[in-house]
Amino acid sequence: MAKNPNRGEPAPAGAQQVRTTPGGPPHRVALRLPVRLPFNPQNLFGHLAATAVPGVEEVRHGAYRRGLRLPHGPGIAELTPQADHVAATLILADLRDLPPAVTRCRWLLDLDSDPVTIDEHLSRDPALGALVAQAPGRRIPRSVDGPELAIRAVLGQQISTAAARTQAARLTAEFGEAVTDPDGGITHLFPTPGALLEARLAGPESRGRTLTALAAALASGQLIVDPGADPDLTRRQLRDLPGIGPWTTEIIAMRALGDPDAFPASDLGVRRAAEALGMPGTPAALTARGRRWQPWRAYAVQYLWSVLPHPINQWPQPATCTTDPGRTWPRTGPASADQRTGSAGRG
């Protein structure tokens, strides 16, 4: 039986080794992922840390780490924010997976957005201008896997972030693909949609029906939630599934599809932040008010979430990751997850 070299414990039965040859070391590639400045990593890495699913993701030694399902085998990404780049270490079973691993990490961290253009546009609204000036360069925390994000969004409906993490961890332990992490505590890849077709959730039966319907649509290929998918078509398909409403649809559009104009107006954290800034707080009125932020409403959401305290805007490391070495970012965040419409938008 294989052992986890970091902890000296037996690896899970059937665990895939992140290795190139039997008994050989993994491919380890260290590189810099350039970013466009300004770059504020607090909400980006704070979000990923606060919602990390045990066994799939972790924060260790100042890095966000997670497993990757790649074309030629499993991999692990270690990502650490720096002033003008993200330091990445990729642990790969096959070097052919280096390009897709880099692409997925850049997408996860939204590193190819244009923060100058986005911030200039949002700053034209006096209600957002001070937020942008205080901490410019916010990014959208996305996902390395669209179906994973969609499933985690459903798991987090109407429950707290902590409860969503616990439920996702249980499903992962039962249905996920076991891997061995040479450097830490990554034990599984998140389950594929096909693996979850027979999964049963604790709680209301309606949530279980929603998960099964979503998993079936994803597994069949009828529903595509990856970058490049038609956002309008995907929204219609999601809304046709039982138990998926506007909040879940917009979170998936924002974080899986990468729609820069996705806007979860029913999110309670967004609504309370808007009210605190003197804007209307009902979804309909806020949607009308937010039209001036188009086509960058998903980025406006990141600034709104920063208004009220919440751990997702606090990267749990020394606050040295700024574009100005003499400056640290304000550690603020949105309303508590269990006070919002749902929590897995953070998942």
C-alpha cells in the first residue's frame, strides 16, 4: 500500500500516485504566473481559503493548494500570491499536462482580466468609487472545473459556508477519486458528475433531486458549464432544472462560465452591502441600479462583498501580497454566509 510521505499514513485504497514511473518522483514545475496590475489577492485567495473542501483543497505554508484532474493523470497546484505575480508549483504525473494546468490556474485566479479598464468603469459610480480606490484590482474567484463549481453551488443552497464544505467533503470522500499528495493533505479529486448520479444528500429530499438532475445533465453532456459555453443558453438550461433559481444560475455564470456581467442580485450579502452604500436592496431595484455597471457587474459584486466583514475577503496569511510593498489591503468582506440566500457561490 502506498504511503503519504508527508504524514507517514497509508494512502487511500486505489489512490493514484502523482508520479511518472512506478516508485519515481513526480514532475515538479515552479513558475511565475504574471498578473496585470493592480492586483488585490485578499478577496481572491481569501475566498478560496474560506470555502476550501477538506481533502480537495488546503492552505499550507502560505500557499493555496488543490488537486487537478488533467488529461494524462492527476496533478496538484500550489499557488502563492506575490506583489506582481502568483508563484506556482505544479506537481504533475505527466509533463504533457503542464499547458492545461497553467491555463486552469490562470482561469481560477482570473489573471487575464483587465483591472484598469474594469476599475475605471466602476469608479464612475460614486457609490463604488471609494471602494475601488481603497482596494483596486479585485479579481473573481473562479474554478478549475466548471461541473465541480456547479455541483458545489447546489450543495451550498440555503446553508452556511461551513455546512457546504462539510457536505462537499463527505461526498468527496465517498465518490471522489483518491490521490496521493507528496507534500500535503490533498487526498481526492472532487467527484465527477457521473460518480454522483447515485449520491444521497442529508436534508430535504428536494436538494437531493436537484443534485441528481444537475449531475445527470452534466454527465450526459446536455449541459455545458465550462468557459466558452453560451451563457444565455446555459442560464436557460440551469433554470429548467428543479431547484435551481436565479442566485445559483448567476453564481455558476460568474465563476464557471466566466461571464463578467453575471449579477446575483438576490444574494443577501450583495443586497445588504448595497443598502449600506445608500442603494436599493431589493433584487429588482438593485438590478435596475446595477445596469450602470455593465458589462462588469460580476466585478461590482466583488467590491460589494467587501463592504461587510466576512472571512472570504481575508487571505489567512501575512498581508504582504500587494502591488505596493508599503501597503496592505483592508481586510473586509461580505455578510455572513448563513445570512445570505446561499453560500456555495463561495464554494
